[in-house]
Amino acid sequence: MADHGIGLEDVFRARARLSGRIAETPTVASPTLTERCGAPVFLKLETRQTTGSFKLRGATNALLALPHSALAKGVAAASTGNHGRALAFAAAQAGVRCVVCMSALVPANKVEGIRALGAEIRIVGRSQDDAQEEVDRLVREEGFATVPPFDDAGVIAGQGTLGLEIVEAVPDVDLVLVPLSGGGLIGGVALAVKALRPQARVVGVSMERGAAMHASLTAGKPVLVEELETLADSLGGGIGLANRHTFRLAASLLDGVVLLTEAEIAAGIRHAYTREQEIVEGAGAVGIAALLAGKIPEKIGLRGPTVALLSGRNIDMDLHRRIVCGDATGETACPA
Ligand SMILES: *Cc1c(COP(=O)(O)O)cnc(C)c1O
């Protein structure tokens, strides 16, 4: 396998570090999807992770890998969602001061969710870039450490522990479907799965609206894409033009990328709730959605045990109710 600067031994080291600090989540069979797909389908329920997403694995591993001296002033990050929540939790557990920088556009409920975990909130500017500038300043001028959301060796190794759990739960796994944004999740998972089971295939799933890694893989280098509103909001954002790890990992380890419409993502959320009894956010439902839409590329095919990784559950419950009732825009009849 090509040298990525991150290896299976880093993933095992992450697992040892994370032991007792994160939940090992269940992998369950899906009889309905198995019947529909003609191959055994399993769901990796990372929706059950503490803080509601897998981001806790990478954030905790990267934070604990930092030398004690680097954390004296605290840790800072820009995030509107699951990474900020995970880092706030990991920092509180480690007794480290945490500052999360967010733009004025972030909804109040998300701000409160992160504040409730004990992190300090700084509202800066009107965009993620503005918030990131404040993080850069805290690092440069005030001696803060930072943990990036995906393009970091410790973060990738932490997410890779999910790959170990998947192969342990389904030793003959043939195909893993992984939500794809910046690529920290799929980079770590693909690294671990393919090291343990080289014949397994790993496919990324993104939304059609603003799939930065897909556009970058097509272009052969990191490119910018316009960020658009999507039900898979946790998959929004770019991969960084100065990407260090995840673009190379994705380019060498992925067997394909599937892109989904908003209606297909909504169908995935609805299926998870009505048939699997799971509450899943848009980003977490894309693996199910790709199977329901019949979008696994023919050259990959469903040939054996298939695992859809359900990456998170942090969805606005009002939106969830409207989607489950059949209309993501809330126009159809839904009991009040
Ligand atoms: C961050 C996130 C992703 C994407 O992870 P990347 O490492 O950026 O590819 C997928 N699902 C959920 C729920 C997330 O929070």
C-alpha cells in the first residue's frame, strides 16, 4: 500500500488511547435493506456515539496526542457543528480550556449545545473563514493549540478506529459505504479496513450540492466548490486548497464516490426512522440513501456483506419530523 504517513499502527494506537473514552458502537443487520439489495446489509450505528457523531473519536485522539505543554493555554477550533461539539466534550474530559469560534450565522441552538459542554464561544464575523481567522490568531498570538476537523493525522487515525470495529463485526465485509466531506472519516476507515481486508471496497457518499472531495478527485487536485444548503449539512465545506493528508488518502484508497440528490437523502433519513427505528441526520443517512437509490456503480456492485456507516444523529428534530412525514420543505400535512 502507498505510504500515507499514517498507518494501521497509528489506528491501533488511537484505539488504545480512546479505550474507555468513547463508545464502541453496535453494528446491526438490516433485514429490510438486505431483502431489497440482494446482499447482506449491516448498519454501523455511530449515531449512538457520545455527542451524536463519530467526530468524538478523532477529536479525542488528536487532543490527547498533543504534549501536555501545548495545552497549557487551551485548545481552539472553528466549527459550527459536530467537530466543535466533540472537541468541547473531549477538552472538558481532559480538563483543558476550549474556545470554539463561530460566525454570527450559526443558529442559537448549536451555539448553546457547544456552550453547555463547557466551551467558551466566540462569535466572529459572518463566515467560517472569519471564525478560522480568529482561531489562527489564538494559536499565533495567545499560544492555543488547535485540532482541525479532518486534515490531521491524529484525527484520521481516531476515525480509523471505526474501520477496526467494522471488520471485527463483519469479518467478511465486501463493501463499506462512508459519508464523505473533508475525508477524515473515509481516510481513516479505508486505511484500517483495507489493511485488515485488502479485498474489501470502500465507497464515499456525498450530496450533489457542493461535493468538494468529488470535484477535487475529478480535477486531480484540491479545488474549491460553492457551498450550498443541503439536508446533509455536516457534509458541507471544502477540503482546503493546502490539503495535506485526506486528498491523497482518498485518491489512493477509494473505489468510487456516489453523489445524491436532496430527495434521495430525505428518503434515507425516512427509511432509517420508519424501517430501522433510527434517528439519523442527513449526512449520516447517505449510505442507506445510496442503496435505496440503486446508485452503487455497476463496476463496484453489491457482491457480498455491505456496511453502511451511519455517522451522526444531530438533526433539528422539527426538520426530522417534516422529512419523516414526507416533505423536506414542510409543505405537506404533518400532525402539529
Ligand atoms: C463531519 C461529518 C462527516 C464527514 O466527515 P469528513 O471527515 O469531513 O469526511 C460525515 N457525517 C457527519 C455526521 C459528520 O459530522
